[in-house]
Amino acid sequence: MAIQFNFVSSMLILVLLSISFVEGQGGGGGGVIDVVAKFGAKADEKTYLSKPLLDAWKEACASTSPSKIVIPKGIYFLSTATLDGPCKAPIELQVEGTMKAPAADPGAFKEPKWIAFNRIENFKLSGGGGFDGQGTTAYKREGCKGHDYCGSLPIFHDNVLGCKNITFERFIVSAPNESPNTDGIHIGRSDGVNVLNSEIKTGDDCVSIGDGSKNLVINGVTCGPRHAISISSLRLFKNEEPIDGVTVKNCTMINTSNGVRIKTWPGAEPGTCSNIHFEDITVANVSSPIIIDQKYCPWNKCKINEESKVKLSYISFKNIHGTSARPEAVKIICSDTLPCENVELADIEITHSGPNGPSVSQCSNVKPKVSGKQNPAACSTPIQAKPTLTA
């Protein structure tokens, strides 16, 4: 599947993909369903698209031959929509227009999602159109006190949960730096997710990777501002699944607080995270370009005096270069009771762009394999690990 949307949002877009198997389909066969021509949708910026879209989806889902639903150019208002499967044949949703969320009424979100795709296979989302979450009102959380809708507002732009073989390509997400918890793409309990040749600008992680993720590839992605690519907050909850097999390549981080990061909670649940590879990464004015943080404890909400129970192994950082906004260009803080194993640092060239001295590399509870050029010198500054108290 190739998603080619320009997400022109000021925050709070969520496409919840609960897809067991997704595969891009070529042309040919099946009927074209135009939501304007057939179901009376109106691009008048006041009539909701929800019913025409759901009617078109119902027809396409029942078809035994491939279908294409077309949303023509124009601006459409769309309240929450859930597009359910299983369907009988492949479906392509071609969005050429822009769909806007009900920004004037954040209370419209009874659940933390805007558009959901559930239990579908052989699905393609294309067209070069956009989803405008109109989040300027919502992300400020104005008037949240005394209202029950704020906890139900979407936080991720895209939440990929329980999926297999899904690809985001030429995917653009845009949200302000100050928008809270606005991960571009969050991936959890999914196998075979690819994020390719995309640009993601949000107020939180560019791509966040949660428990149960395996065989992920992130290639050719540009991130910034705010955070970048994180394997996130592991083992905060019980019954989390292992992470195994993540490759991040050919990515660029610009003015972000982190570059490539793995973070786990101290004193939380046991688990594993292995076969993680970061390579060919460019960082520009990034505060913490390379970071493993097993003392992650935002807002002091953890068992601060305990060690992380997550075992990290077979992790590599190769050919990572650019500039760091802080001296600590490399920071690898591993668990004292479960030290990191088989960590590799190869061809690291990160200079400090600020006034406080050269870049440094700090390590605890790890003995990495080192090769190629190392600037800063690998693990040259031992540290007394302290919990990270901010996100």
C-alpha cells in the first residue's frame, strides 16, 4: 500500500489502521464509486461527508470485484468515521480533496479516533489529498476542566495497531512544535510495517514504536521539530510484547530534541527489545542524537530507585553524522541489573554546535563494539545515571 497524502493539519489527526494484511493493488477491474456523483457528497465546507463515505464503503465492501472509492477535489467536513471489514474484494480509497475534522466541536470525539480502518485486507489509500485535523483548537485543551471530551481527543496522527504488511510512502504530516503528544505515526503489535520517503513534522515523536512491533523498516524519513524516532516507553504496562527487528536507515533529524532513541521505564515490567539497527542517519542541531535511556521517568512517575527490567540486545548505530545542540552527542544508559549486550557503534561523526565544549559520549552498563571513526570517542565519559524526568 502506498499512502500519498499531504497531511495539512495543525494537529489531531488519527487514522487507526487495524489491518491484518495490506497489499497494494495495481489498476484494472472493478467499479469506480464517486461519493459526489453517486451519493451526493458536497464540497461546500458545511455538509458532512460521513454518510456518503460510509454508504460508498458499504457498497465497495460488499462487492466481489475490486472497487475504487473516489473523493474528488474540494473541501469536505468529516466527523468521525469507522470503515469496517472484512470486505469481499480489494478496495482503493482515492482521496483527491481535503477532509476537515469538526474543530469547532471537539466534543464530537467520543473515542480517541477520527477515522478508523478495521479488519480489512488488500486495501490502498491514495490520491494526494489531505486530512486537516484542525487541531489548533483541540491541542491547546482549552476548557478541558469540567469536560469529559478532552481525554477522548486523538493524540497520534496515525496509530498502526495489530497490522501486517503495511507501507506508508510519500507521507507528509504537519503539526506545530507546541502541539502535545502528537506522534506522527505510532506503531504497535504490528509485523512488517514500512515507512518510506516521508516527511513528518509534529509536536512529539516523528515515529514512535511500541510493544509487539517486529520487522519494521523506516527509510528515507525526515523528522523535525520536536522528537524524532523513538522505541518508546517500554514496559510501562503489563502484558507488553517483545520488540524484535527494527531498521532505521537514510533518515534526517532537524532541530529535534532526540535523534534515534530507545527508552524504558525503571522498576516496571520485564521484557526484551532486540535486533535494532540505526544507520546512515543525518542529525542537524539535535539535542540528543544517539540515546538509550533505561532511566526514563517523565514527570517523576516511576519507581525511581529501581532498575529497568527490559533486556536490550543486538543494537547498532552506524554512520551517524551531523551536529549536536548539546555536548552529550551519545548517551547510552543501560540497566545495572540487565546491562545492554551486543551494542555496536560504527562510524560516528557528531560535532557539538554550541559554545559549551566538544561533543562527548557517555555510557553506563554497556561495553559496545567500536569500529571506524568515533567523534566523540566512544564511551569516553562514564556517568552516574540519573532518571530522565522530562518526556
